[in-house]
Amino acid sequence: MRVHFVSENVGGHATLHLHLHRALQAHPDIDATLFEVPPAGLGRKLLAAPVPGLARLDLDFHPLRDQLARSAVVRRHLAGLTQPMDVLHVYTHNVGLLSVGHIGRQPTVVSLDATNAQNGYRLPQRYPTRFTPLTVAVTKPLERRVYRAATFVIAHSLWAEASLVEDYGVEQARIRVIPFGIGIPPPRPPSPTAEGASRRITFIGRSMERKGGHWLLDMWRKYLSDVSTLTLVTPEHVPGEPGVECVSDVRPGDGRVFELLADTAVYAFPSPIDPFGYSMIEAMAAGVPVVAVRHAAVPEIVEDGVTGVIVEPGDDRGFAGAVRGLLDDPALGRRMGEAGRARVLERFDVRVTTRQLAEVLEAAHAEGGGEG
């Protein structure tokens, strides 16, 4: 079965597709090819640039213009393909906005971590205002056409599935919930004794502001700097200070993330925008307990009180208290870390989730195209 994968290639998508295509090597029945939307050139950057004044009100349709620009690249790519395919896989729906004809003419699976009804309030480059419902409403009809044309739609979480049904009217029978997974590293060495246990808190995020990194740093200074060190894995420049380590050269697939996590006591996930959060899964796979803010699909990843602690948004003291509790009780941290790794092996192992995806691709191939 020839399957062509189209990747939006933004944010954590690079990590997702890296793990996916490694796992597909164990499926010789799938002849996979991949197209990743390339970085924007000058033309695309100008087309999608924020409009002064209107951007502040979220009335410049910057996210939609960016999505249409990426989708135009995908449309040209699909129109230029000379090799036939049995199934098309599009991740995410946004790069299919201008390719509904291609999607509807052949078996197609569209996958996503969040709909635009959800993303309208979470994109890192977007600050919601009272006008955001209007801009989201303009996007929804275009998005709905993609879902209607697809043979099947895959949501990474029950949270995203609910939006597909409630906000877009996608039939439940055409939705599959598959939390695309990651490659699982070997087990960590035995944890040190309590006296020598790590006191490191680790954060991973491309945007310090929108991923909650600055909030975490301020909270660490107030409540945790006397008992721990903080490692910030981010490409952004953060001024150095005692107790804070900044790592800016980590790349998807280079193994550095798991090296850092191997000496981490608590993984902090303060992000208020991530719809799924692959870094939490990486931390759990490394046997590290997670403290996270409750939103989106976080409760589907972190089992509160079992694999980590979930704190309500804006609760500085609650977040700091949860982190300190794990630092002060290494045995509890080890138990949560072990439970987290077991949960990842069961639900988020890329070998498991890729097998589930392969079954959907085969079903799409057998069923044929969508409504068009």
C-alpha cells in the first residue's frame, strides 16, 4: 500500500513525524513517502505577516492567512505528483484547506491535535480578544470542508474529538482517536538514594512566554530556588543566573532530551496552549514525574496523583507546592515516574500507535474516498 504523508511541519510536528516514520520501517506493507511543508520564504512571510493595529485586536486573520499560505504549497505539491498513491495522510487539516479536491478524490486520512475552534485561543503567535470568535467563525467553513472530504479523521485526544463532533458536526463513525506516540528509550539506571537524588526541574518549550516558561521561572525564583536547580530547554535567549541552566541546541531526534531527563527530578509543564504536549510523554517515558497545568488534553496524558500532579491554571503556590512535594519525597517521585513510563508503554508507544494508524490507513484504502 502506497501512502503519501503530508506534514504541516510546525512546532512539535517534526518530533511526531520523526518517530512515526521510524516506526513505519516495521511495516513493510506500507510504502511511505513524506512531504514536509518547507520553511516560509519571503513571499509567504509577507502574505502571512501580522497587520499593525488589526493584529492587536486579532482581526488581521494572521493565523488563517498563514494556514492558506501553507495550504497553497501543499496544493501545488499534490498537483505535481506523478506517482500514484493508495492513501493520502494529511497532518494537520490546516494544510489541506486548499486541497479539498485532492482529499475527496482518493482515500484520505486527516489527523490533528486540535481543531481551529480550539486553536483560536491557544496558538503561540495569537492573543485572543473579543473578536477572536469572529475570526474563528470565518475559518470553520473551510475547515469543515476538509473533514467532510476525508475518509477518516484522526484526533490525538478525546478533547479534540469532542470539538470535531460538537463544533463541526463530524460523524462519530468517521473519527478515530489515536495519540500518535514516541519511541521509548531504554529504562533509566536505578534511581539514586534520597541523599543523592537529583534536585533538577526541567522545562522544554520553544516559546518561553507562550509556553509558560517565564511564569515558571518567576515561580521558581519565589518558591523553589532554595531547594532546586532549573533547566530551561529553549531556543530563546534567557539571561543566566545562579541555579538556572539554559540549553538552546537540542534538536528533535538527537537524543539530548532524554540525556537531560535522565538527571531530572520533576518535569514542569506550565504551558497554557499546548493541545497535546509531547514533552510530557517524553518525560514520562524517561521515568520522570510531571507537574502540569490542567487544560486541553493534559488530563489524558498525565494521570493526576499517579504519574504526576495536575494543577489549576494560575495557581502559583499549588504548582510550586506540587514540585516541592516531589523534590522532598524522592520515593514518591520514583513511583510516579515508574507509573508514567508504564503508561507511555501502554498508550503512547509509537509502535502501538503506528499499528493503530496503519489499520486506519488500510480501512481508508478499502473504503475509498470521502464525500468530496
